[in-house]
Amino acid sequence: MAKLRIFPERIIDNISKMNEYCKKYNKEWTFVTKVLGGYKPVLEKILQPDVILGTHSIGDSRVSSLKTIKKINSNLRSFAIN
């Protein structure tokens, strides 16, 4: 059986690097959570204000995932993507 291993600390580190890069060039970016499938335990670790502060918005293709994201952090801008 196939398994997907998710390492939230690595995702958080990548978010931090993207925030630094985009800030340097005065750009905004969207964090897409599609591959996480709305998995609440991981999203709760990643969507903390100190982690996600530099992103413009959060994107996902599933409305159910967007609802989970809003429950975790209602201050985030989120939208559905294809």
C-alpha cells in the first residue's frame, strides 16, 4: 500500500523561504494546500499566523478543504482553484 508522508516542518521552512524571496522582490504569492487534502492536523500546524503571515492567500480546489482552512484561521484569504 502506498503512503504519503507529510513533514510539516519542511513545509513551514519552505513557506519561510518563499516569504523572504517574495518580500525581497516586492511580490505576493498564494500557498496552495491541494495536496494536503484538507487534513486538519497538518493544516493546523502550517496555518499559524506566524508561519503564514507573508503569504497573500491560501488556495485549494476543494470547498471542504477551504471550510477547514477557515475554521483553523478565519483571518486568511482563501479561494478555490482548478
